Amino acid sequence: MTTKATAEPAGNSATQQKARTVEVELAKPHTHAGKECPAGSTIKVTARQKAFLQESGKVAAVTGTAERVKES
């Protein structure tokens, strides 16, 4: 007989992984976490947020491996 494996609840902290963040430099002013950030400042964002900011022209295109990646 086979048994079904049950999934952990969505809010279970033991199974949740902390989202990785990337530090990006802003090309234009941007409000991040309720705070005004001027062009040239760096902020920590998730990969999804980074993609959104790149599409909207708020961060410079990333080239090579010069990007600083920091896990938080």
C-alpha cells in the first residue's frame, strides 16, 4: 500500500527558506521600504525585485561578475 506525503503548512518556519537578497545600485531615485533612496545609493532586494527594477530602468544593467551578492 502507498501513502501520500502531506505537505508542511505554508507558514512553517522550519521549512521556509530565507529569501536571498542582492545589493543593487540605483540609477534613478526610488522609494524602497518606505524610504526615499537617491540615484547612486545601494539597496538590498530579492531577485524578483531586482528584475522589476531593471525593467523599469531604476537600476543599471548588471555586467559580468562585478555584481555584489550578499545573502541575508
